[in-house]
Amino acid sequence: MVVSNHARPTLEDVAARAGVSRATASRVLNASPRVSPEALEAVNAAVHALGYQPNRAARALVTRRTGAVAVVFSEPEPKIFDDPHFARLIRAGARALADADVQMVLMLVHSPDDQARAHRFLAGGHVDGALVFAPHRNDELVSIVKKLPLPVVYAGKPWGSLRGMHLVDNDNEGGAVLATEHLKSLGRRKIVHVSGPLDELSAIDRLNGFKSALSLDDKGAARVTEDGGFTREGGRKAMSVLLSRIPSLDAVFVASDLMAAGALETLQEAGRRVPEDVAVVGFDDHATIAEHTSPPLTSVRQDSDEQVKHMVEHLMKLLRDETVKSKKQMLPTVLVRRESA
Amino acid sequence: MVVSNHARPTLEDVAARAGVSRATASRVLNASPRVSPEALEAVNAAVHALGYQPNRAARALVTRRTGAVAVVFSEPEPKIFDDPHFARLIRAGARALADADVQMVLMLVHSPDDQARAHRFLAGGHVDGALVFAPHRNDELVSIVKKLPLPVVYAGKPWGSLRGMHLVDNDNEGGAVLATEHLKSLGRRKIVHVSGPLDELSAIDRLNGFKSALSLDDKGAARVTEDGGFTREGGRKAMSVLLSRIPSLDAVFVASDLMAAGALETLQEAGRRVPEDVAVVGFDDHATIAEHTSPPLTSVRQDSDEQVKHMVEHLMKLLRDETVKSKKQMLPTVLVRRESA
DNA sequence: CTCCTCGATGAAAACCTTTGAGTCGGCGGT
DNA sequence: ACCGCCGACTCAAAGGTTTTCATCGAGGAG
């Protein structure tokens, strides 16, 4: 008998070695209950001895499941990916999906071309589901994905109708309220806000939290808030605009740590002491930023790792056809006090 | 006749609509030459009309090719992933692989557990090849991967024997020579070096370039170099060590922009003007760092996008069984002059 | 007119797994 | 002694594609 020396063993080989049929071997691998202890033992031994690994393609062909999940980042501004936040999300996704024994297929979508490719790919049935990160207003990709018969979990609220969509969001509004209330409790009376770009819902939610904590109407809010675009430089500029508009301000809630770092610089250049003259609260509690500003930044923590983990779990439930209690999950945020407020 | 309304069309459907056999349709899809113009036309029309997409699993089953490539980052220190460099590499990989119409399966390897999982996965034949980023000394993962019958292209030189390995490296040594020669040409006489951690080959190569440009032996080098660990904080510390050891130093070549940013801070705190008193050259030409230090940083540019692109092309050649002229590729580095030197 | 060649095409095997239908004892109930 | 049932198992089909081999027809050479 000729031994094919390098071919990978198939289920047939395993079955032969265990003295059972292919079907029984398959049932053992899929943890079917209808199998005797002896058979189970024999098959497991054979699997181990042969170093057998199921052929994913064959399995996918018959089960119509690929065992892969797409992770899609839609972001028109490719440079934003230098944002360490992005790296964190990817890392968390890789870990959570690996734990679920699912392949992670990463897709970065920048251009309309990329959108078309993503569309083809997702519609092509090459993955069982998708995790979608698409924070921007009227993102075409979301409308595309929405039409697909594919289980999808979104990170945060995508723009537009949320009917029937599954998502895991951070409590941006609640966090903003937390931050603002904290500033009020410090006795600050002239509190201003550096917001994120208002084509991102997370920025809007944070702005809304700020407004509601101070009972501001739109007109009132317009005077004491300024868009910092979620960049450090934008934070600097917004802060200096606010300083000139309201010289007597004594506290600022900044919608991201990166912008807060910029705002701190502006404040210090203007001769304001933090926190004595102006108290500052950021958002994100970004490790490599918040702890290294001077003074260290008080910030609202949102746990991206946790968010991604929940997204993966949620998607896995959808894939297993489990009924999910709620389509939307909201993750709590907490205030982390350091020295800036 | 019942029409299954939502099932995805198969090659059979395409063939039927085009009035040819499945075999011919398949040939059209795979650009086989042995097919008549009429058949080609008809099949293409049918494909288009039906929105047909080949079933990847079925194709993989018969061709023994998965159409997927693993991108593996081995990095014991998970926090390093906050490094924007990492995000750049991932982005470049995603783009290049998508252009090659290959699925990118991302694997992050931190622990021995992760290594075992990576081993199983790569050995399991779930991908056609791999791109491996493993900069550290004696990385177990490299020995594991080396034994696998799997085409692999490394980023930079992995530690250990390089026999038969395919890799795309940046010319770290050449870049370091460039930087050091530049400092010499400015008339600087007391040039020191903040190196990266010496368990990374790229750091060693840069150190070697520095040494050879100054004709230093090991002993001489030991006095004028200090390990900054590729972190900002490490750069600060190394710089202050060097300052106290050689107060009269008038130039420093720093092995990364991040460390250079730290070094700049230390220098300025010590009252040294840059570049008047001390000239500084970094390495990486990292957009978001080099351009935003004060003064803007002169730096050696290494193009990660280009590196990853070459890695992907190289791997694709291996997968197509093309003979590659050289197993190792070295990418040039250039000096980008700004104001710090 | 016959034979041969050659290019285009079709029929069918092969890839490996899951799964529904069917087989085969053994066992409890009558 | 028979029936029905049940659990463990096997058989074989199905899933969608590529690819080898055979076939078929046309056209050129003799």
C-alpha cells in the first residue's frame, strides 16, 4: 500500500483509523450527541494521531457557512487611520474573533471604488456576517450594506434610520452629562465645549449631553461650543476661538482626548492655569494621551475593547440564530478623575 | 416550475442561460484561451445579467487554493500596537491584498497561546501564504513558521538564519549612514546615537550604520550610544544619559522619530538650542511626528507602504510559482531635510 | 473522396465534508 | 413469540467548481 506522504489527512483517513464510518467521525467533530463513548474516544484519538484538520472549503461548501467574518472600516479620510483608536479596535476585533474561532477578513473602505468592491465581496457570500465601523454622516456604504441579506453589527449608531439594525454603542450622551455635571459640581459657571465634527453621531451625542446638562437651547449652545474636528490642531483652534469669544470661561468639556491635548496647549499659551483657572475634561480616556498631558487629563472612559467584544458576541448570536433580547446595546461610560478637573 | 427566488446563481445557471456547458462557462471565467468568441460573449453576458459570483468554497475545494493570505504580526508587547506605524502597515496590507483580489486574514500574536493558534491555523491549509512581521530576537513564531510548507514573505530580517527565506527589508544601515554623514557634513564633531532596543534587527542595523559612518569600534560606540527602546519616554531618558556623559555633544542621530520627539524635549529642557547647539536627525519620517515637532525633524524616510506593496507582490509571485530573481529585497532610504539638522 | 489534424465543446470525475434516510440489533411491553 | 421503538451507526447524495478525457465537426492534405 502506497502511503501518500505529504497529503493532509481527510476525514476518511480519520474514520478508517478509528474503525468507524465517515459519518460517525463527522458527528464526533461536530459534537453531535448521537455517538457512543467508544466511537468518540476512537475518533478523537485518530484525529490527534493524524493531526487532522477539517478542510474549511469542503465544510463551507456543504454547510453554506464560511467561518469568516468581515470587519469593515469605512472612512473617507484615510489619514484618520493613524489614529491609535483604530489600532485598538482592530486589535480587539482580532482577539475576539480569534477566540470565537472565526476568520477575520479586514476591509478598509476609503473610495467609491472600495465601496463597490466591498459590496461585491459582502454580497458574494464570502463571509457569514460583518462588523461595520462607519461613523460618518450619510455614508453610502451603510445604505449598501443595509440592503444585503447579511447579519451585520454596527459600531455606534450609523447615520439614518436605525430600524432593525443591530448595534453596540457607547453612551456618549451619558458620558457628556457626566463630564459636564462634574464641572458644575466643581463650582464652574462658564463652561464651554469643544465638539467633534458634527457629521459624526458620536460627536452629536456628546454635544447633546453637554446641552442637556446645562439646559441649553440651540441658540445658547451655539455661543459656547466650537467644532474641533476630532484633531489635535482642531482642538487648539477651537479653544482659541472660545477663549476670544468668552474670555471669562472657567471650564471646558472637550469631546476627545486628542483635541483636549491641543486645547491644553492653547490654554497654557494664553496663560491660563489648568485646573486652577480653567478645568478641562476630555473624552475617550485614551491611555497614551490622557496620562501624558500636563496636567494629566480627567476624561470620560469608553472601553473600545469591550465594545468590540460585545459586537462580536452579538454577531455570533445572530449567526447561531439565537434570539437576541435587544438589537441595540448601550455601553456605560465612567468619569476618570486625574488632575485637569 | 418553482423558481427559488433568493438562491445565488451557480455556474450551472450561467451556463444554461448562455447556452453552453458548465465546462465552457468555467473556462471563460478562468480566461482559458480555448474558447470561441461567441461563447465568451454569451457567458459574460449571462454572468452580468445574473450577477453571478463564483462560490469561493467550491473553487477552493477543487483547486486547493483558498484565495486568502494571512498577515501575521508577532509582538510580545501588545501595547506597541498603539504605534501608528502598525496602523500604516495594516492599511497598506489591506490595500495591496485587496488589489490582488485576495482575502486578508489578520492574525495578532502576543502570547504562546496565540502562537499555538497561529501554528494550527497556518498548518491547517486555510491560507495560501503569509506575510510575517516579527521583528524581535529569537521569536518562537519564526521557527514555527519556517517549518511550515507555506510560502512566506517576511518584513525585515527575522532573527536567525536567513537561508531560503523571502523578505523585504528597508536599508536601515544605509539610512543610518546617510543620517550620520549628513551630521558630519554640517561640521559636527561630537555625534551621539540614541538606538532602538537591541533585540530588534532594524535597531542593530541602524546602530551599525552609525558606527561605520564614524569608523567606531564596539568600545568607542558604547560610549556614545544609548538604548531608547523605540519609545518616546525612552528617547527622553537616553538623551539625558548622553547629555550627562558627553556634555559637549553637538549632534545626535536618533533611531526613530518617536524617540527623537522625546530627545528634543530633553534637549530643550536642558537649554540646548536645536539645531544651533545640537543637530538632530530622526528615522522613519513619520508624517504625524516629524512634521509637528519643534523644530520640524530632519529624518530618514522609509516607506512602509512601499515595503508592504513589495511584500505582497513577492508573495503573489511565489503563489504563481514564478521564479523570483532574488529572495531578498532591499528598499532604499532617503534623507528628508527639515529644520532640526 | 478519404483520412488526419486541430480547435471548441461537453460529460463526468474529483475535491471533502455534512446530513437525511435507511439499517441493524437489542429491549421492554403485551 | 411478536411488535414497536430507540439508539448507534452506515450509505449515499448533495454542495459548486475545475479539469481531464473524449467527442464532434470543419477544413486541409493526399
